[in-house]
Amino acid sequence: MEKKRLDDHEAATISSPRSLDRFGFLVRPDASTSDGLVKSRSAQFERIREDRRVRKWRKMIGVGGSDWKHYLRKKPHVVKRRIRKGIPDCLRGLVWQLISGSRDLLLMNPGVYEQLVIYETSASELDIIRDISRTFPSHVFFQQRHGPGQRSLYNVLKAYPVFDRDVGYVQGMGFLAGLLLLYMSEEDAFWLLVALLKGAVHAPMEGLYLTGLPLVQQYLFQFEHLVQEHLPKLGEHFAQEMINPSMYASQWFITVFSYSFPFHLALRIWDVFLFEGVKIVFKVGLALLKYCHDDLVKLPFEKLIHALKNFPQDAMNPDILLPLAYSIKISRRLEELRQEYEKKNGKITQSRELTEEQTVQRL
Amino acid sequence: MGAYRADDDYDYLFKVVLIGDSGVGKSNLLSRFTRNEFSLESKSTIGVEFATRSIKVDDKVVKAQIWDTAGQERYRAITSAYYRGAVGALLVYDVTRHVTFENVARWLKELRDHTDANIVVMLVGNKADLRHLRAVSVEDATAFAERESTFFMETSALESMNVENAFTEVLTQIHSVVSKKALEVGNDPAALPKGQTINVGSRDDVSAVKKGGCCSN
């Protein structure tokens, strides 16, 4: 009957096509604007501007990314500025692979992904299957039971715990993988996940998922202090109401804003996140609190928790939120807080160093 | 501190946690109880979620502050902090997956390690609408509940069966523990964010939070 329920449900979605936003998410009839674009600009103006940006970007990265490294070395500030304005959607998948270092991993490890998917089994397979339909359930690509979206999501999520049994499968990874799969192939998505968790360019993020979720705890510690320092009035209000960041911000870090934020905003955050690192997650978090500060400081416990999980539409407009986030300077303090946390709790140990040799040896 | 409480009228505030394996339906039980909603398209819970609802028990308004937690083992690093101060728990398994029932004992131990001995626990066999897929018998679950002195009910968040009853029973039981005992003002370190903490009887008793009033001074 469970199967029947699902089938009925599926039939309903297929036979009565609901409208989709430009990213492929079902638009709820009550939702006013799906992607929060600035309405006053004419669509034509937007298109011309977008075309111009794409041309600039194509020139910057070269055919298939051939000029990328050269350009990055020569003009890192231009790259940074352009990424902060948003990577053109049609180039996003390719650029993400270039800036995350995943393209290099893929080239160094030919055939490895296939091996992981086809020949090895993971103890987490049942857990993964259970979560597949619970990952971006409102996206057209992942909706169809056993459809191509769900299959590729399953493969990537199964391959990772085979690749690294210490990290294994942890709920939340699916949202990372799902987001990536909307912009690249399974194999590319897998290597990007490896690049992030093993730290190809930035500090490794696997501590978000290791036993004890040590990096989540560290990030929450850092975030709580940053709130107190940057928004002292709100920090005090949180303390009084006994609100701690694990109540609202763990999802922000564990899924890098992909769990419950509007997709167009998540993408813009990911552009910067892949290039500049996890710092942007802290900055966006602080910017959200700053933007809503005057409302938040008035709310009692329960309403406060609700507000922290349901930010208003205008707060989630990337063209307002991101500039606010960029204006918050936290680098030095973030590092000091990391050291402070490590002194108290010990260093987070990596499960396994990422080297080409080891990656290949495992097979 | 209490200015806003005027519009939030309750006599007691009880903290309740929803625990159990991943995918047993905790979040849908919560949304069914607090918003009368059920979704086949719900996402896995990452971290913790929170909702409240007030009900009438005898002539008192009892407000439940319910924490819904991620079920995957690894998340206990975050979620077990939320057991603290809970006076009630719904320990949920899926009647169609026996392994989720086998894990109930571990959840119970974890819960009892982190909470007051008198916490009211309701064992909940969810997805009872899937009759032909049943893998856990009512007898087995009843026997377990008797052995462990917990309450027991089967529910279906999908069909809205027994969900109201399960939560109401937990809240009623907590209320009866609280009102049975002679009240004695105390300062419980596990106090909830708002309201006056009342310790009932010895320190082993269920701690509940009562809105400021007769007993606060």
C-alpha cells in the first residue's frame, strides 16, 4: 500500500503538470514570486545584460575552461568580483568544477567513480534509499520514483561512503549532491563532493559529517560568538531567550543553505562558497540576522525560532542579502575563534588524507 | 520579561521530544498534531525542528513545546542536547520496519540517560495504515511497553489516526503527575526558556514549567 500511495501520488503529478520555476521546482499556487527577481526591470533588459555577462565569462574561462587557471593567476580580483555578482547559469556547472578543484580530481582518477558505483557495496544503501525521495521532493528532476534524477542521486550518495567509510553516509549530504546534480553529471558531482569534503582548495568539510559532527559544533561555536560580537543586542536577546544557533543554523552549515532556502539564493551563495570557502556561510547567516535585526530583538522564544526558520522574502533577495554579507568582515575573528575552539576541544582529525595514490590504492 | 505572555494564555508548558529512527514519520506526526498537515513530499529532518500546540486538560490549558529531531544516529551529537528538560517523549517506530522497533530499546536508554526518571514516554507505532505490510505485532509492542513502563499506541499520521490521542495522552499524563504532587518551588537548572519552573516532589519527579502565578513567590 505504501507503494500504491506513492504511485497514486506520482500519477497525479505527471497527469496534471504543475507549473515549474526556472530551476525546475514546482511552484506552489500560493507562492507569489518563485525566484524573487527584481520585477521592475524588463525581461528584455535582463536578457541583454545576461548575454553580455555570459560573453565576458566565456572569454575568461576559455573553451572548456582552458584559460581559467591563467586568468585566475593574472586577475584574481576580477574573478572574485565577477563570482560575487553570480556565475551565469549556463556556465555554472563548468565553473563550479573549475573553482572547486574537482575537475583536477576527476582527471587524476579516471574510472574510479564507475568502480565505486558498480562494484562495491555500502552498508548505508538502505538509509540512502529511504532519503532519496526526501531530497528536493519538489524538484521535477528528483520527483519521479526511480527516474534518472533519483538514480543519479542514489549513485553519488552510495559512491561516497564506499570511497570513505569513515565519513559514510550522513543525512544532509543528499542536498549537496542534489544541488550539484542539477548542474553536472554524476561523476562530476561526485568529485566535487570529494573536493569539498576532503578539502581540495579550502579547508576540508568532512568534519560536518564525521561521528560527533565535530565541525558542525565548531562552526556553531564560532557563529554564536560572531553574533554576540557583530550584533550584541541580538546576541543578548538570544541569550535571554535561550536561543542557541544549533536551533536554527545547523542546517545552514550542514547543507550550505541548500536545505530550505530559495534556490536562486542558494546558487548565488554556492558560487561564492566554492570560490571563497565556508566564510560566506557565516557572512550570509550574519547578514540575515542583521537584516531582520529590529524584528528579531522584539520576539519571544517561540516566535523567534519560527522567524529564524522562515525569513521574509525580501531578506532572501540575493541582490540585497549578498552585498550586506560581503560587507561583514570576519576572517581574522573566525580564525581566532577556531583556535580558541581547538584549544578547548582538540583538533578535528581528518578521516583520511586525500592523495591520488590513496584514492587509487583503495580500489 | 513576561510582558508578551499576556497573549499566550496557558497554565502549563511542557517540553516534549519526538525521537526514533530515521524515516518512521516523526515530522509528519508533529505536523499532523500541530497544523493538521501531512506531506508525502517531506524532506528528511536535518538537526531539530520545533512546534507548539495548546490543549485543554481538565480545566487547565496545557501548552506542548515539541522538539522534532533528526533520526540518523550520527545526529545524536546535536539532538541529545534537546532531551534535557523534557517531561514527555514520543518514541516512534515504523510498524512496517521491524528494525525500527528493535532500536526502540536503545532510544529509550539514551532518553533515560539524559532526562528525569519520571519522564512520560509513549511508544508510538506509526504508519499503522499500511496494514498488509505490518512487521511488528501489537502484542510485541504492548509487551515491550509494559516491561518498560511506557504507554503505547499505534498511529497513522497519514490517516490522522490516534495522533491526537497519542499527544493528548502524553500531556494528560504529565499533567496528572504534576498536579498529583504537592507543589514545591524550586530552581531547576533544566528550566525551559520561559516561565516559572516548578519541581514536584523530590528531585526525581517530572519537572514541569508553570506560568508564573500562585507558586512563584
